[in-house]
Amino acid sequence: MGSSRRVWEGYDRGSPGYKRILVALLCAGVATFAQLYSVQGVLPIMAQDLDIDAAQAALAVSTATLGLAVGVIPWSLVSDRWGRRCAMVAAISCAAVLGVLINFMPTFESLVGLRFLEGVALGGIPAVAMAYLAEEVNPRYGAVAAGTYISGTSLGGLSGRIVAAPLADFFGWRVGTSVVALIAAAAAVTFILLIPRQRGFTPQPVRLTGEQGMIAHLWVNLKDVRLVTLYLQGFLLMGGFVAVYNYIGFHLGDEPFNVPQSVVSLLFLAYLSGTWSSARAGSLADRFGRRPVLIAAALIMLGGLLLTVVPWLPVIVAGLLVFTAGFFAAHSVANGWVPAMATEGRAQASSLYTLFYYGGSSALGYAAGIAFTGAGWGGAALCIGALIVIAIVLAAIFLPRRPVVPSGN
């Protein structure tokens, strides 16, 4: 096993296989996150059409993200047994079919149930993508490849919201989300056609217990303080990121701004700065090291957040652009570092990052709302800033200054 792994060093940058992987995973990111978040842009229209309140409508989003979190560990087991490529193809195919079927559900309850299943299916991409990259791309270029995948996730999240909402205004929410589902399906087909067959993967039996079982792999990764620090980067920074986008609309809708919500929705275009920064962060990490780039990206987040406190709309918009660019750069580095640092159970290591990542989205994205309700945007920004500072301190203390190369390479 060890010798075969050493023979295959991964695709080099610029090779045909490397280029196919970049385009394929970019499409996978678009397909996954366009579907996951398209409903978020049409919640008010959905609520009116289905005669439900805002809290109920939000379940269409939260149940999908819950399904994704639930699905990542099982998908990592599937990928260990049958291969990373096989798992991702199965996941994205199921998600594409469910994404189309959801728009034909006659009741809100059936829609929510299918959204949960769609989330479980979508979990197969973030659960496995980084492990696939770690095995198929030369380690020298892994950070760049990871950045390209993350840029696809930001582009997908943006397109899902931006495409669905305007169409829903004219033709109803089902048309808006159906168009996004078809776009995601096209991206999924492109992914399946392009993704190279795996060459660095060694099948492993699916075991829950024992030295090579899932629980053992999870425990090994959870005992590594460096990996836990990376998981906490995802938890804290994603929590702060979601909180900003959850409550900035309320802030700008109040005095003295009084910005219409239709205009506020355009703030999602700030995701484009994340599309650029996540790919750029990979190149910088290769040049200067992952740790300094991760810390610098978090500091950029903090600087952007501080700009949003200034009571002048152009400065707030600029701050949101800077904040978003910093987040996606940090997420790109942290997410790509996890499988590179893991000595065993790479798929489980990546799955744990995804669990912490979406856990932060759910828990901290909600908790910051308490501060916003009690002290306005200043209180929310203080809470979010504290999360970022904690992440920076943890990274500075526990992450290694030099690259960590897994044993066997």
C-alpha cells in the first residue's frame, strides 16, 4: 500500500488531469451550493404562496443545511470503500434529481422533507472533495486546487440567490428555483464528464469500530490539536460570516439608511470578491505558507467588519466586500489544510471540518441575533469581531509555522 501511494505523486500543475480536476470541482461547487441556497432568495414569495410564516419558510433552508451536516460522515464512509470519485458522482446525481423534484411538491411539509434529503445528498461533495484533491493532486499545488473548489462554492451560493429571486418576482418561486435546479444539473453533468478517474486511492473496508474503523479515525483526528484548531476556524469564521449576512439587511433597512430589501439583496454580489480571493489565497499559501495566509485573511475579515460599523452606506458596502473576500480566503486555506495535515482518515477529517463549519453557521449565526436584538448592529459586530479574534489567536498558537506533510509521502 505504502509503495503504491509513493509511486503516484498526483497531477502536476498545468497537466491535462490537473486542469480537468479544477474545472470539474468548480462545477461541483456551483452545483452544490446553488441548490443549497437558491430557496433563501425566494422565502418571502414562498411564504405568501404556501400561506406560512417566515419562521416556517426558513425551514426550507435550515433543513437542507441540517441534511448536509448529517450526510457528511456517511458519505466519507462510502468514499473510503468505493472511492472518492464514485461517491461524488452518486451524491451530485442524486442531488440534481431531488433538486428538480422539489419544485413539484404539493405541500410545504413534503418540500421540507425532500429538502432534507437533498441536503444529505449534497453532503457528499464537501465531505469528499478535499480528500480527493489530497490524493489526486501533487501536494505542492493542493492549496491552489482547493482554492478553485472554494471559489466554485462561493459562485454557486451567489448564483443560486441571484438567479432565483428575480425570476420568482415575475413567475413565482417554483420557476425561480427550477431554473437554478436545471443550472445545477448542467454543472453536475459537466462535473461527471470531466472528473478524472482516481489513481491515488486505496479502498478501505467500511468499519465502525476497530483500529481502522470510522470511530477510530474520527477520534484520531479529534485528538490532534492542530486539526481541531482548523475545525474551530471553520466554526468561528463561518458563524461570523453567516451572522453578518443574516442581519446586515435588517441594519440597512432601519434608520438612517432605509434601503429597500430588493436593493439589499444585491449585497450578495459581494460573494464575487470571495470567488476571487479563495483562488488567490491558494497561490499565496503555496508561496508564503498556509498559517500566515490564514491569519492574514482573518485579519482582513476583521477590518471589513469594522468598516460596516461606519454609518455611511458606501463604506458599509466596501466593508462587506472586504469582509467576504477575507472569509473565503480563510475558509479556502483551512479547508484545504485539513486533509493535507491528517495522517489517517482523510475523508473523516474533511467531514469533521464540514460538521464544524455548518455547526458554526447554525449556532453562531443565530446567537449573534441576540446581540443584534439587544444592542443593534454595533452589538452584533462586537460579537462577530470576538469570534474572529478568537479564531486568530487559536491559529497563532496551535497551527504549525511550517507545512505538515502526512507520513508516507
